[in-house]
Amino acid sequence: MFQTPFHSEIARFIWDSKYRYRQQGRPVDDTIDDTWQRVVQGVAGIELQQQAAWRRRFLNILQDFSFLPGGRILAGTGVAHDVTLFNCFVMGQVEDSLEAIFQALKEGALTMQQGGGVGYDFSNLLPQGSPARRVGAIASGPVSVMRIWDAMCDTLISSGARRGAMMASLRCDHPDIEAFIEAKRQPGELRHFNLSVQISDQFVAAVHGDDEWPLIFPTQGLADNGLGSGDIIERTWSDPNCAEPCRVVRIVKARELWERLMRATYEYAEPGVLFIDTINRMNNLAYREQITTTNPCGEVPLPAYGACNLGCVNLTRFIKAPFHESASIDLDAVVHTVTQAVRFLDNVIDLSGFPLQTQQQQAQGTRRIGLGITGLADALIMLGLHYAEAVARDMAAKLMASICHSAYRASIELAKEKGAFPYFQADAYLQSPFIRTLPDDIQQGIARHGMRNSHLTAVAPAGTISLLANNVSSGIEPVFAFNHRRRIRQVSGQYQEYDLTDYAWQLWRGLHPGESMPDAFVASGGLSPRDHLRMQGVIQPYVDSAISKTINIPSDYPYEAFKSLYIEAHDLGLKGCTSFRPNPVSGEILSSAAEAAHHCPVFACEAD
């Protein structure tokens, strides 16, 4: 039906403003095909043999938007200035000294200046009001220190850098956890951060049991006249293999703390939660990594200085006979695209520059990639499946399983050709709970040949690149609305509104002019929060990193039903949970006359 790559004003604008290469303000890429050629020239240039053949293969999966690399890859490959091609990083833990704080700030600034989003764990900072052992000063606490990062981000934006994207996390047993939970209650506070609380299995059990919950801090960092009762308990902190003495600063009721967190999330959409024990238990590299936070949107849990480059398979491109009773998905074509995409992203690791040497060492030591999906909701509609139905979830699980397993098989083949990732240890890797869920042929292939990449799958928001692909539904989210307006940030920093039409709806109108929507055309407003959660739950078993997903909550949704969603998310084995309910603190970036009561988060990470 469509004859040009861009079917809408917004798609062309996204390419022109975000991914079109310019030098001194003048376009170098005349068309989007020039952008594709620039990208494949760089990525295929890593190959030692058959570079022309790999350029053609990579070009084939890019030109029709079947494979959408992360935005940093599209914007930064083959350009003349220093950028990283990696979308997301986690920085080192912020230690509690003036020198360490400002060194961490500098590292974050350098990373964001080159286009990377950053995640931080602030749990090593002393609680507010406690004397520091080294200098006798009174600590200002994690939230106060985070304001320094927020100001730094403002400074970078005013200098013309991309909008900064940051994640801050804090342990659920840190003495400042209540201040962290309440930190964004005031509009405009810490506006460049997403916040997430690290929720442990022990805390969830304490909530269920209505137990007391000690808020603690390692004694090593506290002065002898520090806060608290003086009671000491052993708890793992910086070193996961060694418990250390921690002073009890206060004791709270676990259920009351959970209630406080849930109230904040219900009333102003933050913080989210990270189920940190699930993250570490299911980590393929648990034998050498301790993870405490994620990239800004939560889809990639990473160790200190870890990095991940992202891409996604656009499922709408693989639907045969859309909207027909014989509609189906071409799984063979999906597998072919995944195989090419894994090699593409693996090459990006060697092609990319890095703001810090420690980031390069981590990236090249693990060779993590994050291949995900986008256009899921539109693809289901084109297959005649309603997002909330069990048959739709079964199809989504089948698709993600195929992508996961074909990605692992591709990585094994790459390991045979190019070698395993340097941190690979066969026996330990094969004991990972995730690896043990994979088909026998994959496990046997890993044992014989190793893996080129430690991790293969992650489901990112994919919001901007989904607009580039003519406004397909983003990530695994349902369609927000089939016609709506969206505010898009211009190069000038100002926002402009665009009218958007969903890809599947536009395709339906072209094929069936004048006919009414079939029942499969369901938007977010027609779904319950549990419909969102269940979809995330069936996909998670095939994602070795994590899933960025926002559960949309109607404004009149009962609080008691809301808070049970988070316990259910933990029970489903999810690695995190984020929701959004319309509220006076957060603004909106989407609007729809038909669904004015349903909104998406105000903070849209520009990491894609």
C-alpha cells in the first residue's frame, strides 16, 4: 500500500531532527537511504571478510524498518564527532566522600555529553544527619546529593546536549528510603531522574508477615557517635559474597513502608520498583556481577560501568495477509532478521567509542546486547487478536520465545566464528537459571562453543524509533490511541504538537475504506491494569535482561487493587514494575479526545 518510507509528518520529522547527519548545521544525509548506507558502512566495516555482502544483508533489514537499531547507533555511526553508540550505562556506585562524589559526577557528565543515559545506585551515601567518620561533617543524604546531578543535567541541556536520562535507585533498607520515596512529590523536583526502590525478597516477605524492618547502614562509614540504637546486624552491602556489620539506625514496620511507597507511586507515578534479588538470581553473569540498578528506563540491569547497545525487531513487518482470517506471522523471516541483527549489534560493540575506559572494558568483556521487539500491539491487531485475550498473550510469548532462542543460536554461531565473550566461564554460565530454561540444543551448543554475548534480549520502550517506523505501537505497550496528539521536543528545546495515527489503523483504513474497526482494535483505555501486567508476565521468561513497561492506571482505579499489582508483579517473576496514573504532579506528553483520562509518563527517556 505505502510507496515511500515515510507515511506521516512525524516519521520524517524524527529522522530529520534526530538521526539525519549534519555537519555545521547542514545535512549530509540527503535521504533516509543515505542514513542507512552510513550506518551499514560503519557496522559492516568491522567484518574481516565479505564486507560488501554484510553491508547488503544489514541494509536489507534496515530499509523496510524490519530491524530498528537504537537511536545512538543511527545518529552516531560514521559521524565526525565523538559519540557513543551505546544507549545506556550504569555508573559506579557513588561513594561517600567529596572527591568520590565529584569524580562520579564528572564521569556521568562525560557519558551523557556523548549521548548515553546513566543509572546510579546512591545506597553507599550516608544517611542525612549522620556524622561522617573521616571528617566529622554531617551528611546531607542521598536525595540532596542527587540534586547535584540534576543541576549538572540542566547545564548539559543548556549547552545543547541531548536531553539527559538518568535512573537513581536506593536500597529498601537505607535509612533515607522514606525521603527518597517522597523526593518527587513536588513538581519539578529531580525532574531529570527516574527513581526506583531496590526491593529485596526479604522485604517482600516482611511485608507479607507484617514484620518490623530495620533501616541500616554499614558501620565502617559511620562515626562512633552516629545515629541509631547501636544494634549491629550482618547484612550484605557492597560485596555480595560477604556480609558486613551494619548499624540499625531505625526500625519501621515493613507494611507501613510498603504502604508509603505504594501511595507515592499511586499519587504521582514514582518511584518504580526493582526486584533486585530476582534480577541477580536470573543474571547470566551472577558468578561475577552484583547488580543494584538499571539503565534509565529499566530494561537493562547492569553492574558498575556496564553498558548495553539496543535494537528491536519490528513485528508489524512480518504479518502476512493482515486483518484477513488467514493472517499469520512469518516466523522464518523473524528468525532470519534476528540472526542478522545479533551480528549487527555485536559489531557495534567493537565499532563504538566509550566515554570511559572502564565502560569499554565492561562492554567488550561481556559483549552484552539487548535485542527486543516493537509493534507488538499493532501486530496482534493485524492478526485479529485482542491484546487482553489469552490467545494474544500466547502469541506474544511464542514470538518472544522464537526471538530469544534464535538470538542465542546466532550468538553460539558467532562464538564459533569469532570467539566467546572474554568473561565467559562455561560451567558457571550454564548454571544460570535463565540458561537452564533454554532448549537442550542451545545448552549443548553453549557447552561446546561458548557464547559470543553474555545477554541477548531486552525490551526497551522504543518510543522514538517506533515513530520513525511510521508510528507502530512502541515496545510491548498497547496502542495508546489510534488518533492522538503528541508533544515532541524540537532541536530548539521547545515542544511542538503533532497529530499521530497508529500504523495498524492507517493500514486498515487503506485496505478497508469506510469499514468500522474490528474488535481487535483495542487501545490502552480499553484495557485493565492487569491486562498490561499479564502481557509483561508472559514475555519475561524469554528476556534475559528486563522489560520496560508502563502499566497505565485509570484515575479512578481503586488504591487497594492498585497496590496488589506490585505484589503480583513480584510473584510473576518480573524484574521491575512501573505504573502511571493521571495526577497533578506529573504532566502529560500524549493527549486524545477519546481517551483524555489515560496518559503516559511525563518523563520520556530519550535513550532511543
